[in-house]
Amino acid sequence: MNRRTPHLPSWLPIDPFILALVSVVALAALLPASGRAADVASGCSTGAVALLFFLYGARLSTREALDGLRHWRLHLTVLACTFVVFPLLGLVAGRLVPFLLTPQLYHGLLFLCLVPSTIQSSIAFTSIARGNVPAAIVAGSFSSLAGIVVTPLLAAALIGGGSVGFSADSVLKIVLQLLVPFLAGQLLRRWIGGFVRRRKKPLKIVDRGSILLVVYTAFSEGVVAGIWHQVTAVRLLELLAVEAVLLAVMLVLTWQGARRLGFTRDDRIAIQFAGSKKSLAAGLPMASVLFGAQAGLAVLPLMLFHQMQLMVCAVIAKRRSRDPEARDPEQHTLLVGGSVRPARHEEATETTRAGR
């Protein structure tokens, strides 16, 4: 096996996926899908996201989920950070309108605060930092499933005002696109779970491909609707500054709050990475359903926050791995398929590069 050169800064944000995201946005600006092409692009992105969540369901071991239920304090803490603390901070950020944020960008920022946590990158960073990886697996999965219902409800309650097209039909669309495929994967996991776990590259292709398709569709709708003249370079820089503060506050709150609640170091690591991050894969399709033609502008804060959280958490994870109280790497374990085996750093790093 080829080893990474020790002096290479592998945490640097040089990832082809980020370049692909920028390229897709540029493509949507130059050649937006409209008419029949827009319908085709929308159908393909919906199918890709459904396939992605089907594969997630096939990968998650039922034993992992049942074992994770025993650690209910940790999961409630992560859910509280994701769906209570984040939204409260988002509401506080409303005082920055119109000084730093336009109303449209603020709605996107607030929506970012309502999106569920990640799965893949939470696992990867927890593994690198030698934390409680099984807890990160279950916490991320629980958050994603809860977000299918909680995120639309919070968006309707906190954003509303015509910005969000909330209805029973919109919730049904999200459930059909995310939850139903996930449950189908769980039902078929007994027969295809092992196969899916061994085929990591196809899952990564589906993961990235679904995000790129949704981004292209959302930004195309925004270009056709003519919403991009509302954003200037100065506003984008101000948005980045606000998001940097938001991420810093959540990283401190999750770490220090977990310490005050008496969690062990391993659990604090899982709480920090699962409780401070937001899922691009789950947020994009929800935004497309809830915001319609305004989805392109609405998901911009989420896209920027996604890249920022990967960069910052990569640095934190590597520093945590060098803590004197960190467990011996030989004793660091990762639940896979209901069994226990050593977690590999290369494997976790590769998961990080999946862009989740």
C-alpha cells in the first residue's frame, strides 16, 4: 500500500471536487438548463439523490443503529446542537440584515442552520481524531433522518414569509426522495449490504455526482429567474465572515459544552464533529423543493459553509489525533457491518474527500 509522504499537507483544501463544484456553477451561469432540459436535469438529480440515500441505507448496519441507541445522551446532544443551537444562532444573525447580509442571503444562512448534520465527514474526522467512531456513525445517521421532517418544519416556522414553499406536498416530496430510499436500502441490506460496503468508489461517484447535479439544477433555475444580480463580491465576503464566526462558535460550544456535560474525550470528539457540521447532500435537495426558483441563492451559504467546515475540521482532527490523551492507534476501532476492526487513517481521509 502506498503511504502518504509525511511532510505533505494533506489537510489543504485542494480537492478536485471543489473545482468541480465551481465548474458546475460556471456552467449553470453560461449554459443554464431551461424548458425540457431543466425537467430532465431535475429528474436526474432527484434520481441520483434517491440512489445515494438508498446506498446509505444499505451500508448502515442495523446492529450499529441499535447499539447507538444505548448512547442516547450523546445523540440528544448532537440533535440539540443541530436543530436547536444552530437555529438560535441563525435567528441572532438576523440582526445583521441589511448591514452585512441581504434578506435573500440571510434566508440562505438561516436555512443552513436548519439542515441536518453530515454522515461521511463526521465519521472521517472523528476517526482521524481517534474519537468515538460508532457514535459518529449513528449520530450522523439519526440527524439526517430527523432532518427529513424537522428541517422543512423549522424552515416553514422560521423563514416563511413566502420564501419557503412549505406544504404537506413538499414534505412528502422530501420523504419520498430521502427517507423512502434509505428505508428501502435498510430492508435490502441483508442481501446487498456487504456488496455496497466493499464498493466504496461507486458510492463516492454517486455521492459527488448527485451533489453536482443538484447544484447545476438549482443554479440554473436561479440564472433563468435572474436572481444573481442581487449578490455582489462584497456581500459574499461579508457572508463568509459571518459563516466563519458561526462555525467557530459552534466548534467551541460543542467541545466545551460536551465537557461540561461530563462526556469522555472520545465522545466529545464525536459531538464536536457531528454537532458543528451541515450536510450538503441533504440540504441541496431540500432547498430545491422548498425554495423553487430561489434555491440557487438559498444554497449558496450552505455551499460556502460546507467547504469551510471541511478545511477547519481537517486541521482540528489532526491536532486532536496528537493529543497526549488520545488512544493508541492500534486500539482505535471502527464498526463496520456489525464487526470491529482497526480504523485506517487513509480510509478516513478518503471519506473526507468525498465532500460530505
